[in-house]
Amino acid sequence: MQGRAPLFGYGMQAAGADLQSCDGCDLELVNADFSGADLRDARFRGADLRGVDLRDAMASADFSGANLCRADLRAADLRGAVLRDVRLELARYDRDTRWPEGFDFVRSGAVGPGASLAGRFLNTADLRGMDLRGARMLGIYMSGADLRGALLQDIGFANGDLRRSRFCGALMNGCRFGYVQAEQCDFRGADLSGADFSEVGSIAGAIFSGVVGLETIRDHLLSRHYRELDCWNSLARCTTRESIEARQGAAP
């Protein structure tokens, strides 16, 4: 498709489309679906591409000054793309994402394996199933985030704010929670084998039902102040203490 294509409108559907050399400069394309599309040599300078889906796209386009916050870049081929002054906060990538040579995606604000996220704000972020192994998360602000099924092995969350985050079914073996605020966190079914809660800030209202490796941290968790242990979680409809003491596979 040559020249200026009709690339406008919230949530535009263009999955698998041939958009080579199209002109989308300065357009508003929030939440557009370009998954699997061919965007080679396209121009999106200054475009609003928040939340766009670029999974599996051939995206060697000019994104200079574009806003790609919260975009999905998993398995996207960005080799040859121009990413000068692009915004990538909370954009998601994975091990199959291909970046331009020399581009420092680790410190770009994007979220994925090895990302440098220390002290960043990921409040309410949708990170379900994300591979975050090797990411640096010291002092992270992640309250209300959804990390169900995420890969988080050996992550250090020291001094982080994880309140009301959901980690159901996440792989969190070896994670460290020193001075973390974990109030109302949902760890149901997560793998916490070898996790360290010895210096956790608070677990008031947190839920540990069905946690793998709970036997190694149960005694320490039950030594917390009664106000934390007897705090009610309205989602799971039980207290923190009840979730820790429940038999494996039994309610709550």
C-alpha cells in the first residue's frame, strides 16, 4: 500500500495487512491492531500508538517521536526501525522481539526479560503471562498490577510497593521481598519455593492458598503480627492466616 493510507481511528483493525511504505505520521492510532502486519518502510513519525498490537509484525518503520506506551511488541521484528525519541513506557517485549542494533531497550521503560525497572511505576499494569526473568525491580511501584502466570524467578522486589497485585500461578521461586509492601497481594497457586519473606514490610490481607513451597515459609509468615494475619481479603473471602493454614487443595 503506497502513499498515505487511511490509518486513523481508535482500535483500527489491520492484522496481517500489507502496509509497506504507508504514511501514518502524526495520526492517532490508539489500540490499533497491526499484529502480523507488514510495516516495512512505513512512516509513523509523531504518531499516537499507545496500546497498539505489533505482535509478529515486520515493523522496520520510522517511529521517530511516536508514543508506543503499552504497545505489545512481543515477537515483533524491529530491526531497521527508527526509534529516535520514541516513548516505550510499559510496552511489552519478549525474547523473540528483534531490536535495532545498538538500541538500549533494557533501559527504555519497556517491560520484558532483563528490563531495568527499578523505581519505575507499573501500577495497574497488565503483565499476565509475561516473561520478566532477569528484570531489575528494586523499589518498583506495582500496586494493582496483574501478573497472573508471569515468570518472575529470582527477582528482588526490595522496598517495592506490590499492594493488591495479583500473582496467581506465577513462577516466583527464589524471589526476595525485603521491606516490600505486600498488603492484599494474591499469591494463590504461585510457586514461592525458596522465596524470602524474612524482612517483608507487610502481608496484611495477602493470600497464600495453594502456594507451592508454602511449607518452607509458613512458620515465618505465621509469626507476623496478628493484625496482618487476621486481615480480611474480600476477593478470596478469607484472612491471611486462614489462607496460610488451609490444607493443600482445600478451601479457601
